[in-house]
Amino acid sequence: MPNQETSLREILETLQAEPKANASALPVTCALCQLVEKSVLTALSFFFDEFVNDHAIRVNIRKSRGFCPEHTQTLRQRGDALAIAILYSDLLDQTLAQWKEKPPSRPRFALGRNAPNSPQAPCPACAVAEEATTRYVNALAQGLESLETRTALEAAPSLCVAHVERVLTQAKPHAGKFLLELERGRLEALYAELEEAIRKNDYRFRHEEWGAEKDAWLRALTRLTRPE
Ligand SMILES: [Zn+2]
Ligand SMILES: [Zn+2]
């Protein structure tokens, strides 16, 4: 597993990378979101190379009964048709056996217990994402104490709210204060842009030219997702 220093180096490289021209014209996402997503994609590649031959991986995926909706979308984009066919025939076989043995039905006693066939393990990709998040959050919280990291954060696009909050729970007070003030200023600016976009949608101001606030709604979607 990469150590904290390696993880911080990856964060700095991501912060310092030129934003890629992306075809969908979506705003650049938070550096930690990018790194977590990269970790998930790497793990999925490994998973699809290995699961056919690796009994432990197959047992685990049976326990989780597949992937969450977000990562199912990732699998669809990867498009490994044969591997998915093999994996999902196994999962469907399991589901059919469970339906035969314990058909899902309304529980007789509402004791808040799990439904009979509910997954016994988290989505494997979510588990990888959580491990990667913890690793990068700790590395950045530690790295905030260096001038190099602070300079890179100031020059790079914002982190998302969920990751800022996670880093702040791990940072020493003076280092946390730096990040909080930096990102609070950026959120206030985004808030003002949203307000401006709302104002310009008013018929009385429709003739006014649009500026950077035009895509503020897209940046807001990237910036604020519900913390897990
Ligand atoms: Zn993020
Ligand atoms: Zn997932």
C-alpha cells in the first residue's frame, strides 16, 4: 500500500496538473475526487483480471451481491462485456437460488432487521474508494503544514465540500484554518455567482450579458455532493 509521502506526492501532482480539456466541458473536479476515482478504476482493472480465477474475490462479490448504482455506471462505461457476463451469471445464479430458498416478502415482524437476502458486504468499489479516501485525506491533512502544499492548493481548482470537511477533521488547527479560509472564500464566490445567475434569469434583467456565472450551476454540482 502506498505510504503517506507517496500519497501526498500524488496529490501535489494532481493539484499542479494542467486542467485537461475535457470533451464534455464539465468543470474540473476536486483533486481528491480524481485520485479516489483513479484508485477505483485501477482496482476494477485488477478485479476483472483476477476474479475468474480467484476464489476469494468471487466469494466476496457474492457477499456484496454486486455493485452500488454509482459503480454499476462505472462498469457500464468500462464495457468489459465478457467479464461482466461471467460475473453476472454467477450473481444471478445466486439471486435465483436465494429467491427459491427465501423469496423476498413483507416481514412479519418489523424489528428493523435486514431483509433475508440483503448484502453481507459493501460494494467492493465503495470499499476501495473509502480506503483511498482515508489515505489521501490523511496525507493532505499532514501535508497542509508545508508551504509547497499550501501554494499548490491556492493555485489549483477547489476541493469538494465533502473532502474539505474530511481533511479538516484530520488536520492540526492552524493547518486546518488555512484550508477552511481558502475554501470558504471560494464557496462564497460561487454562492455569489449562483445568486447572479438567478438574478439574470429574471425577465427584467434578461438583456444583460452573461459572464462566468453561466456555468456556476455545473460547478456547484461538482463542488457539493452529499457527504457519505
Ligand atoms: Zn472531492
Ligand atoms: Zn460502490
